[in-house]
Amino acid sequence: MDIPLITRRHILEVSFGLAAAGSGLSPSRGRATVAPMKNVIRTELARHFAENGTEGTFLAYRVDDYALIASDTERSGQALLPASTFKIPHSVIALDTGVVGDPDKDVFKWDGVTRFVPEWNKDHTLRSAMAVSAVWVYQEIARRIGEERMQRYVDAFDYGNRNIGGGIDRFWLTGDLRIDPVQQVDFVDRLRRGVLPASPRAQDLTRDILPVTRVGDAVIRAKTGLIGVDDRTKPGEAVASIGWLVGWVENGERLTVFALNLDIRDGRHTAARMTLAQQCLKEIGAL
């Protein structure tokens, strides 16, 4: 059953922000002139998490009918560490600043430190680092970007709470940066449309290096994240607490941007993120 979404300040702000961006206006100028987004709670979507022995939230922006759909009224507004989902804006910043010139040719040499994910322990390009979510590569990129430039971009992107406290190479892993599912959808949609305050090339290349999953004729471009897993995690000691999956679906003319997070209660929940996302996306008609 569809229930009108309970009015929440940040839901309305992001809804109007999405509308304004689509009309080529800034949110502050556009809020008074755009039609409100349809906000809908689909509580039945929560059963997919329960059937997998966990809890979570799913939120989607269905572009064709201008609808913001959430599985709940609470968790969809809770801000968390972005973990490796920050690799999306991080890549845009790296490419826009020139810290990375070519995502396929610029090579980051492995430092010889053996980390718990075997695929991390080798040289990487930006594309290959994105594919295996190699934390150490993006930490090196962050150090090269530097705190001042990083803060300028995070502010310009209006990304989450904009707080990069906790160390230039750790703020998205264990530091002070927080983002909620609504903000994730808002940011990813702006990247999808290429309207971030960064060069078209940086945005094009970031979209191109995002991991792709194909479901029939549909294409899902999305990035995972695991809170509690980073460069300091030891082999056999990986204990993730929450898992993210954020991205968008291209299914013919239907476009849907989404964010999902769930409690990682056992190992199968890490692998279940894409499956759960697809189940929810199918239920709302995006797949």
C-alpha cells in the first residue's frame, strides 16, 4: 500500500533541490517555482530485509514520474559514515583537480603493505581501484588533493554534513563525515545528470568507471560501502556494521536513482546488497 510520506524538513529540501536542479535553477532560487515531488512510503519493501534476517532502508527517486519512494520514515533519514560510497565524489574531485589525469593510465604503485583484501595488494589505476574498492589508493589520492581543496569540493557538492574532520585520509571511513540516504540520492542524481560544480570530463569519467551490473536490458551503475572495514582491518577480523549500495538504474527510458543500507549481521548480508536492491527496484517498477 502507498502511504503519503510524512513531511520531514530534509526530505522536502532535497525534493525541491532535485526539482530545481532538473530545471536548471539552484535550489535556493527554485523552491518557490517548482512543483513538489511525490513523496511515498512503501512499507512493504521492508520485508525484503526481514526475509534476509536483517534490517535496512531503501530509497529511490523514480525520475519518469518524479517520485521519491522510501521503505520507511525513520532510517531513510539517518545519517551515517559514507564509507566507500565516498569514492564516487572522491573520483570526481581527483579528476577535476588533475590529481588523476587518466583513470586508465595513471598508476598508483602498491606500497608493499599486505592488506586483508587480496585484490588491493597490487598496483592500481583509478578504474581498477574503484572496481575492487581499494581504500589505500583513495587515501593516497586524498593526501594529494589536500584538506583545503577537499573541503572546497565537499562544500560545493553540498555532500552530506560537509564535515571532513578526522584526518584527510580517514574522514569518510572513521571520521566526521555523515550522509543520509536522501542526500545520497540527491548527490548521485546530480552526478548522473552532470550538473555538479566540476568539469563535464570529470563527471563523465566518474560515471564511466562506476561498477556496472546488467539485469536483462537494464544497467545498474552503483558503488558499495562497508562501515567498519578499511585499510587497518586485519585478515580474519573484518567486522562490518552497516553496508551501503548507491547508484542508479537505466532501463530504457526509465531512470531510477537509489540508496540502500542494511545492518551486516553475518557474512551473507554483504553479498545481499545488490540482490536486495534489485528486489526493491523490481517492486517499484524500475527493473
